[in-house]
Amino acid sequence: MTRRDPAQGRDRQKSQDDIFGLLMRQFFQSSRIAAEETLRPLNFTMSQFGALAALERTPGATSAELARRFMITPQASGELLAGMEKAGLLKRERHSENARMQAITPTEEGKKALAACKEAMKGLEQRMLRLMTPADRKNFLRLISLAINGLNHNR
């Protein structure tokens, strides 16, 4: 009977943990670069796309709410939104519940730009998933959902 060295199991687990971390970093870096490259011809950044998508889901959000959602400083949010407002992509109006706050909504131009960005991002999604079978895609989405739920549990 062969005796197993307990250190081998720990080494194998450490190796798997290292690979997991490496793959996660590569996935995030690759997906961010690919997304930026996808949006660049539309003269958009991921931050601008994210802001318009968030405003589509929550019209009337404030700059502070968007800053919290994107985990950026209020100053960074203000700068991002000011540039987008200057470009005619969104408008600010007095908030209905607090006159000191401004509700932000996409303009028609912003809605058109968002639709174009979404279409471009669909192409990126298809490129990312092209090597997967339908079953692989379904399992991939299931596993991502489980990982997100695991991260959000106990928050």
C-alpha cells in the first residue's frame, strides 16, 4: 500500500488556488481591454457605458448614487457626468424630493448611444463565448451566478 504525503495535497490545492487567481486576473484584464476596444470606435469608455446603462435602469439617479454604485469618488463621478452632459448624452434636473440634488437622466442622444454600445457589446459577448458549446455557455452563466451570489452573501 502506498502512503500519501499530506504535503502533496496541500501543494496541489495551493497550485489550484494560484491558477484560480491567475485566471481571474487574466479574465478581468482581457474582458476590460476587449470591452474598451469594442467601445473605442463609438468614442465611448466603459465608465460612460456603465453610467448610461445605470441611468437607463434607474433614471433620475443622483451623481452620489452613481458614485456609490461604481465605487468611485463623488468627484470622479461628477467629472464623468459633466463630460457626458457637455456631450449631450445626459441632462440634470432638479430632484423631485430634494431641491439641492440633481436627478440625472439620459437624453435621446444618450439613449441612441447606449443602444449602439449595447449592440457592440453583444458582438464582444459572442466573441467571448464562441468556443463554448450551448451547454458550456449555460454552465458558465450558472457558475458566474453562483460566484456572484457567494460574494454577495453576508454583505
